[in-house]
Amino acid sequence: MRMSGYQGLPMGQQERVNDSCNSDAAAMANIDNPIPGVVAQLAQGFKDGRLASHIEPVPIPSKDAVIGLIEQAQQILFPGFFTPMSLRPENLEYYLGQQLSLLYENLATQISSAIRHDCFRHNQVCTHCGERSYAAAAALLQSLPAIRELLETDIQATLVGDPAAANADEVIFSYPGLFATMVYRLAHRLHQLGVPLLPRIMSEHAFHRTAIDINPAADIGGSFFIDHGAGVVIGATTRIGNRVRIYQGVTLGALSLPRDAGERLRNVKRHPTIEDDVIVYANATILGGRTVVGKRSIIGGNVWLTESVGQDTKVALEQPELVYLGKEDQG
């Protein structure tokens, strides 16, 4: 018969194991359970409002549901690419109608949660959350044709700017810059409609997937192309014109801000303006709300720029002195 535990050990070893277990149990009995005290401290902090929490009688938007909205919108904006069913001309309108109906209801639900949470958190009077939610959801849906037209220009800009892009299918399926731009254009429209919280949840998801951080409040024109993309940061008050191309690691940011900047400079332009047909190469940093990069200018890689540049200007670092070490240089 098979024995379990320490029953198969010699008698002396069994006694030593038993003594050790009893000793551990006695030691644990003398240790205070930390859980009740920690629960009391955390709960009091949450109730007092000193610690960030959501202890309210109204729902807060669901991050998973917001990600679902992005995926639903992607299926509508690029029909046939991200759907399990095959689409044909004869079933396209049925498919679009079904998907738009789902998006409308789901979006209105999340907008309602965001507005109700915002109202409760800031002790606002009733703002007709339900009516506003459906109105904002309807406005977003009505903007989808225009957003799709903008995305078409972004795809074309990618094909023009990247010789490695074989075709539009490849860009839609696999280019992180296009995904981040699509999410930005949806989030930007919700930001324009005054929807709280949802646009930032959307942009955070795009950042999580692509390492491209575009604030929904930024203003970006058509034919926008982010090549490679990882490490790109575009601040809230950035303005970007048409046919602009930027590469990985580019920062369009703010200058060093004072400690009270969160409130005092909230509605002040803090990020640069990039005019039409500008190219910004990898790891360039352009800072400041008064900094303007003029039309058709080129900003070279690793440039640090805090002042304006005129039209048709090239800005580049001096060529560094390179040192080559090889076997022939080792004596």
C-alpha cells in the first residue's frame, strides 16, 4: 500500500518533522493577523476621499467595454478585414446596419456611465445624462464617414511614404501607426463632443498596443503618417497640419512646467505647431507652445528644438566624429 506524507520516513525523522510543524504553528499563533488593520486603514482612506477610489452609486465606464467599442468601430471602418464573416455587395448594408446599431447602444451606455460618474464626482446638477449620451453617440456615428475619409488619406500617405508598404491591406492589418491614428481620430471626436474619460481610456489602449501616445485633444490633419511609431508622444495642445510624416521616438511636448501647471496652464497652448508637409525624423524632440515648424521643413533625427523654424528649412545636428576600432588599429 502506498503511504502519503511523511508516514514512510523512519520513526526518528517522523518525530523531527512533527516537532518542526508544531513549532511553526506555535510561532504563527503569536503573529498578529495584518488583514483587519490594513482593511480598516484602506477603507477609511477611500471613504474620506483621500485615496483614489470609485465608491459611488453610479457605474464607471468599463475599460474592457471601451476596448470593445474600438474593435466594433474598426470592423465598421474597415469592413471585411476584422470580421469572421465574408462580406459581399449584397450583404454589406445589412452588416453595416447591424454593426452600427450595436455600436450606437454600446457607445451610449459607456458615455452615460462617464457622464454620470463625472456629475457625481463633481457634485453637478442633473445634466440629462441619458439624452446627452445618445446625442453624443449619434454624433460620433454621423462622423464615421468623415473619419473613414481621413483614414483613407492616412493609408495613402503610408503607401507614398514607406517603400516597404506593399499594399493597403498590409497597412490596415499590421501598421501600428495607422491603428494609433484610427483610435486618435475616434477619441478626438468624442473629446470634441465633451465626453469625459472615454477618450483617454481609448488613447491609453492604443498606447498599450503600439507605444504611440497621442492625446485625444491634439489637432491632426489628413494624410498623417507615423512610420514605425514606438516612442512617439504627441501632447494635448499640439497642432499638426496635412501631409505630415513623423518617425519613431519623436516627442511633440511641453517645456518644463511649474508645480501648479495642472490647473494654471490647463487651457494654455503648451505643445508645438507642425505645419503642412513637414517631416520629423527619429528621436527628434520639439517642445513649447510657441514653437512652430514651418511648411515643408525637415527636422533631422535626434534634434532638440525649442524655437520656431521657418518654412522650407532643414534642421540637423552636425555630423558626429566617429571612431572606428578594428584589428588593424590594435597595433
